[in-house]
Amino acid sequence: MKNIDLKTVEGFGREWASFDQSGLSDEEKSKIFDDYFHLFPWGKLTADAVGLDIGCGSGRWAAVVAPRVGHLHLVDASQDALQVAKKNLSKLRNCGFHHASVGDLPFLENSLDFAYSLGVLHHVPDTAAAIKSVAKRLKPGAPFLVYLYYAFDNRPLWFRMMWGGADVARRLISRLPYVLRLLICQLISVLIYLPFARVACLFDSVGALPSAWPLAYYRDKSFYVMRTDALDRFGTRLEQRFSRQQIELMLENAGFKDIHFSDKPPYWCAVAVKG
């Protein structure tokens, strides 16, 4: 498969096997879904629209998207992840599952009505090439929703410096054996994610939440989400980060237009239309 990092793919397969999202309530899933999809132009889709979930993982977003469309193709480079998605979506009859990479998508050019990829394309070696690969499969006028890790371009210097230290830790932790990696990431969720999130919740309750408070996004999230995301964040070998300007340029170079960015976390989430 093209444009993948095998160790990263293996890690995500194990992550979704460990956290198959069975501990995520429907209410919380819906809320997080809206964090990403509030930009998405559902009105552009017909009832029989055929779309693509790129890097489907456990299928948690597909579970919400599939009932709204005609058919949804789920693609993942990890066979283990696909097995989890198949199990989670077993009651849906309009889903297809494909073991493939974003660099070698098994679909005709100009054949799909929409696509989305959330938290995936920053984990491939060539993100710009991945976006171009998606664009080729979309019909003109088809919307594409993408979420890529931000380069903290809207954060102060101290915040970026703090992330630098965390990234050093990620590079070390992500190379450990999986059992040890999992253990350390769960400790991080207890000792770092949970305290920062709960303090953020307290500040928010009195209207005094600092704009750059670390991990404030998790202030209303369950501990299960924190555990999942701590492993995602610190257990992944390949990670890239992009500024809003870089993402806009990659989308434009792939032939997308009408690019809009979300003005709230998680950053950066953008929707564009194929020209």
C-alpha cells in the first residue's frame, strides 16, 4: 500500500482493538461528531449520495454518517481496525469495507459524492499527496471534510514550547512495546489529561477559562475519551502538524475551492469543495 507508515498503521490497529469505542455513549459520540461535522454541508448531498470515510478506525463517525446517506465506503490501512469497524457497524446495511491506503484508493476518479478524513492524514508520510488522492475520486462539487493536527499557529509561544516537550515524550513512548506504551499512555490520561480537563471545567463554570488552557477541549469529555486520545496522541510514531495556511494551500493545490475553517476546537477542521 502506498503512502503509509507500517508501524503507525500497526499501532492504530492495536489502539482500536483496545478502545473499540464501546465505552463511548451515544450522547457523547453525537456531541463530538458535531465538533467536527458542524461545518459539513449536508444540504449538498442527495439521499442516495455515496461517500468515503478515509481512515475509518473503529467506525465511530461512520455510525452517524451512514444512516444519512445512500452508501458509505470505509477505508483503513489496518485490517485490525476494519474488523472493529465491521463489528460496530454490523447492523448497518449500506457500508462497504476496504483494506487500502489513502495512496491507493480503490475507487474510480470523479465517482464519489463526498468524503471525510478526521485525524488521519497527519499520520501518513505525504499529507499533500493524500489530499490529492482523495480529490481525484470526488466528483466536481463534492464536499471534503478534513481534520489535521494544528501547528499551534493560534497559540502563544509558551504553549508551543510546552508542546515541544510533550512531542519529545511522544517520540520516545511511541517506540516502546505496545503493552508498555499502553500503560504509560493510561498514566498520562490519569495524571495529566484528567486534572487539566477538570480544572478547565471548574474555570469554565465560573466564566474564567483562559483561552489557551491546555487540554481545555476535554473539560466536558468522559475519562474514556481521554484514555483513547492519550494513546492516540502519545502512542503514535508518525505525526505531522500543519498551520491553517499550509492546510489551505494543500487543499487548493489538490483542486479544492470554497475552503472554510472551524473557529473552535479541535483545530484545524476544514471543509472544501472539489472544483
